[in-house]
Amino acid sequence: MASESPEPIERWTAKRRVALVVSILKGETSVAETARTHGLTVAEVEDWREKFLLGAENALRSRSRDEEAVKDEQIKKLKQKIGDLVLDNDILREALKPYVSSP
């Protein structure tokens, strides 16, 4: 009976996801093999791995940041990027004015 496939996991708790990601990081299995074995998508498993690694990086910081601080920083960077794009758009509009005919 050892050759039977394991019963499907109905609920992926944080502990189960950690164990799965750790086995991937140890090289015991691959992302594709894990996804196939457990009926998951490769993207789902890769997302768990990325979240795990980001959490580990934050845990090893001399001053760890909480989740809200990380989100706030991401929002700040995105707002800065939007501002840069708006400025670029305005500059291009001004540069094109001589070439665009008025109705």
C-alpha cells in the first residue's frame, strides 16, 4: 500500500505550506513535481515560495518591518512611478503641440 498516492490535502495551512516550500528549497523536490503531486498550479507553489523568502528576508533584518510598513513602502514606490509617468506624459504632450493641428 506504500505505492498509493497520498490523500489530497483539503486545507493548506501555513505549516503545510512551509513544509512544502522547505522541501523545495532543500532540493528534495521541484516546484513542478510538487504542484503535480498535490494538484496545485506551478504559479501557486511559486507564489508560496516567494512569500516565504520575503518573510525570511524580513525576519533576518536588524529591524524587521511589519506587513503594513511593507505595503506602505510598496504603495509609496507605485505612487512615485505614477508621478514619473504623468510627468513624462506631460513633457511628450508639450513636445507634440507644434505637430498636432487644432480643430
